[in-house]
Amino acid sequence: MAATPLESKIETLISECINALDFELIRVSFRDQVLQIMAEPKDRNLEMTVEHCAKISRKVALIMDEEDPISSEYQLEVTSPGISRPLIRRDDFERFSGELVKVVTSELIDGRRRFQGRLAGISDHDEIHLDTSFGPVSIDYGLIETAKLDPTEIIERQFKSKQKG
């Protein structure tokens, strides 16, 4: 989950602006000449809209034009985390405790690198706890390559709530 030096620099340049717009910066990614800014509203009751993305895009574009951290042409893309939201910061693992997640590690743990299970939170010692079909697993936060929500139950909950409504 380590960001490149360029991604870290861009995050530093734009995080204050995104925060001032009342959004939380989730991730900055620069791959194949595409700068992806992933953000979500600070108000957890609001859904990210196209208008929100456009608002962030306009402000970020101004900063990027002024600071010019990318020397070549690139495409700016502002997105929401979506239903398969990546878990990046330590507090993400606390916030989404109880949800199904998919985790890939940079090293083998008990002969595996891929884990799927219910997130049981993060300890004070930076260990992510999962309840998997193979039993409980603890993963050092520093070994996590990628982690994201498994949308299976989220989709089911949304479907059930629409049926009731």
C-alpha cells in the first residue's frame, strides 16, 4: 500500500484543498499517465456524486497546473471509492470492522498471500484481525499490499432495503 514519492507529493499538495471542500482524500494513484484522486464526503450520510467529483477536479486541476509535479501529459480522474472501497489507512480497518474484506499481503502468511474474511479490527500493535473460513488470522499492517471491502453483503443489504421500501 506504499505510495510512490510522486503520489505522496501530490497527496501533500492537494489534501488541504480537498479537506477544505469537506471531502476526505482516500487515495492518490498515478499509473499509465492517469492521475486518479479518490475521495468521499466527510459526511458519511452523503453519497459521492458526479457534481462532487467535478468540484474536486476543478480545484485539483488548478493546484496541479500551478505546482506542476508531473512533467508529462496526464489525465486527471476523480472518483469515489465505490462499493469495493479500498482500505488504506489504519482507521479504515477500525471503521469497517465487521464487514467482509479481501486482503493481499506482500509476504506469505501461513502459506498464503490472499485472505478473505470478516474484519475484526486493528490492534494497538498494528495487526489487522480477520475471521476467515480457515480460522482467525492476524496480519501486520505493514505487510498489506492491498485491502478492500468485499461488496457481497453490502449489495445484499441494499437489495433487502429496497425490497422493504
